[in-house]
Amino acid sequence: MTCNADLDIWIRLPSRGREMRTGLTRGYIYGLIKDGKIKSSSIRQPGRLKGVRLVWLPSLLEFIERHAESTDEFEQATSSLRDKRGT
């Protein structure tokens, strides 16, 4: 996936709710960070316990892209559901 230059940014996670660009929750994104699946950075002042966690948006979008279903997979899944429903 090639990223748009407008999306090559570090984003701050929301304090609650979902990240507005992806719809993923803060907890889910932290899990991706812990598993090393996306790029992040913790910014804090020396001597401070708390800081801010930033996520590299292109790495998050690439993670989503890697897990996206192809059109064929989507068509097969929806066709299978229609068959089960008899529609």
C-alpha cells in the first residue's frame, strides 16, 4: 500500500472511544503496539512517569490493509450467507 502524503503523520490515540480515521479502539491499538504490529513512539519529558503515545498512521493503515478481504473472498462469504438464508 502506498500512503498519501497527507496521511504520513503521527497520531495521538483518543482518551476514550475510537480512533476517528480507523474506528479501532484505544485498547485494540495498544494490543497491536504490544505485539509489534504497528509503529509507535512514547514521548515524555526526562524524569516524568507519564507521556504521550503516538502511532505512525501509515503503519496502522498498512495493518488494516493486510487484513482486508479480497473482493473474491467477500463475494464468496456473502454468497454463502445468501444460500444459508435461502434468498
